[in-house]
Amino acid sequence: MTRSAPVRADVAVVGSGPNGLAAALLCARAGRRVVVLEAEDTIGGGCRTLPMDGMPGDLGEGLLVDPCSAVHPMAGAAPFFRQFDLAAHGVELRTPPVQLGHALPGRDAIVVPSDPSPATLAEGMGSEAEARAWWQVMGPLAGRSLEVAATALSDQRSIPPVTAVAALARAFARAHPLGITGDRFGPDGRTLLSGIASHAISRLSSPAATGVGLVLGSLLHSPLGWALPVGGSGAITGALAEALRRAGGEIRTGVRVESLARIDARDIVFSTSSRILGEILLSSSPSPAVERRARRLTRAPVGGAAAKVDIVLSGPVPWRDRRLRDAGTIHLGGNSAHIDAAERAVADGRHADRPMVLVSQPWVTDPGRIAPDGRRPLWTYAHVPAYSGQDQTEQVLAALEAVAPGVRDVVVATRCTPASRMDRHNASYAGGDIAAGRVDLRGLVARPVPRVDPFATGVPGVWHASGSTPPGPGVHGMAGQHVAERILRG
């Protein structure tokens, strides 16, 4: 541990992402003395908002950027955040007029409005037949979206509601596999769901990609949908941190934990990647059994990766389909066949000719993200192989130009963070693996490595609660809640 005196607490939490803060808050509210240790100078992990510095000519001055997550469907639906009540803690989640747009070159986009129904989807998808096919698969999930979310975000060791499991099983049987082989949707519905499933950064043919597509797709129909927080992602972790302090908890930033030796706590919660946890356990003179477990953690499979391209615009994106001006999230990846090919390339360790690109326009729901002179931040990701050092700026701009002719005329500055440097603000994202581990079937049910309790480490009182553990990546706080429940039962 650096820059710190020994830590003494009932519960020490390493890492200040949503899972770490959730575990800390629940333990503090139960009367435990809690200290959170964060290696960076700002809290939040993959859920933080920072000034857009480092742009040429100070063109980022006055703008805020989300280094990782920007859109938060799970924050509006996860049981932890519903109980925490973000609105009561000053965080406003706003649903954009168009929740999701899938832009396609040379034709109208596929759009999902803020109030998706069979009628509005028929307009957004271009035909009643497409909307009908979508509803045949997604309708049963849409009707119980919060139940579906709770099931997907469980600890995967407890018995979920039978109705939600049955609905998911029926939807999975209809939808799997996705990509060019799926035939339960029309062409546009297949493309829409393929873009959603690509958030797994995995082959679309994998069961995990189908599961991710169905869960995130169902959240388009949840009360808040794919919402964005006013003020950026950091508003969420800021609210958790303030609640933790009010409950008596302490947060120390700039503290890098390198072993267990200087932490004196009954329970230690690691809200880090499995690799970081494994390295810390190995440096802590473990027993042979713990050493074996730790080495397995350091070798947990890495998933596909993301390269971040931050863009400063002088005005709105000139989308060919003007409906996209009101979209919070836009997918750029071509049709389902193109997405399938791109995700297979990344899974095989190759750069796709046309990578899947995710875009967010935060000013749609938060006009405060626009500077007085009209400058605004455009958030984008491109899917790439893990540890790629390739600059993806040109690939992102080319994808934008294909559906927004003239966009380069409003681009005033760009900055790429390659996958190989995505751990600059969050060490858990080494190699650009923003899912903190491979998202495949084994990686979802036995995450990060197979064991009876996925949150136990083999060291008494040492716990693991991050995107590397169930229920996986996302801003939901549920891994932290599951670990806090175990600690408080002890």
C-alpha cells in the first residue's frame, strides 16, 4: 500500500466503483466501520466524469467527459439502485426522446423511442411486420422488465422468480442464435438486437451475446429505459459517496493497495478486476491453496476490448436521419451480417475492417453539457482486440460520415484512448477489457473462475465484488450488494 498509514476498519473496500461503494454503503448503514481505498485521485472506477482536458488548443475547456460508461439502463432497473433511490439523492436519470438509434448508410435509421409500443416501434422500425416480430420475442420480457433485470442481476446462486426465468427461456429459444443466422426477427429487428447484443463484445453466435441482447433489449421497455444521468456518470458515484459519508464511512483516494499486509479489517472487499485481486493475493504470502486460486485469477480469460474516441463538436451531428438528433445512444455497425463479422474478427484477435461503434450524445438529455459557444462532447467506443494500441479515430469518423455526411466539418478536436491505455483511469480495464473478463457462457455462470461462492476468494474475510464477478459488467451495484449481504450475515 502506498501513500497511506495502516488501515483499520470493520470493512475495508478496495476500489470505488459502483459495486465497491454499494458494498461500503450497505455495511456502513448496518453500523460497520467502513473505509474505501481508491488508487486514483477521483472516485468512480468505470463510472466517473472528468474535465475534458488534454484536447489541442484548450478545445475541451469547460466540457465534461465520461471516460467509460455513459448510458445507464441498469442503474434505472437494478434492485440496489431502486432501493437506494437515485432521485432522492439528487441524481436525475433522463430518458432521451429516442432511446436507441441504429444508423445505417443510405437509408433511414432504426429507432426505439422513449415510449416503445407496437405502434411507435412500427414507425421506428419501418413496418408493422418488423414491429410484430420484435414483440413476439421481446413483448413477454417488456411486460416484466424489472423482474427480468432482477433475475439477470442475481448472485446466480439463489432461486429467481419462475415467471421471469420462463419468459427469458422462451425469448432465448426464439432469439438464439443472433447475427446472420437468426430468423425470428425481420431484417431490421435482427440488426437492432445484434447491435444491442454486441455490448457483450463477443461472437453473436454465443449464448452469452443472446442473453445480453435480451436483457438490455428488455430494458428499453423498463420505466426509465436507457437513461443518462444529468451531470454525467460521476453523478451516480458521487451520490453513493455522499450517502456513505453520511452513514459514517470514509473514502481515501490516491491509495494503491499492493498487499493485504497493511489492512487490519475483519472483512476486505475487492471491487477490482480478478487480475488485480490475484496479484494482490500473490503478494500477500498466501498458503499453497490460496496461491493456486490467486494464479487462476490472474489468468482469468480476457474478453474483447474497446478503444475510446472522444470528439469535440462545434454543433450537433448532421445525421442523415434527423430523428437521431434526439437519440441518447446510436449504434454504428451496419446490418446484422456486418456486426456478426466485426465481432467475430475481434473475438479472433483481429481488427475489423468496419468495427462496431457505439455513440452517445449526452447533451440530448443534459443541455448543460454544451458550452456557451456551442461546443459539445461526443462519446464513442470502437470494439477492438484486447491490448490493441491502434488509434481508432479514423474508423469512428468514417462510420459517422457514412450516416452523417459533413460531420467532419463540425469536428474541432479528437482524442483516442487505445485499448492498451484504457486502464489509465481504471486499472481494472487493462487491455481495454471494459467487461472485466470474457463474456461467454462460462464467464457468466462461473465468473471469474468456477467456485461454489463466486464472491469468496479462499481467504477468510476477503471478498470479490466487481464486474469480474456475477452478475457481470454494468452500473448496477449488485455485486456489492451480494457481498454486503454475506458480510452482514456473518
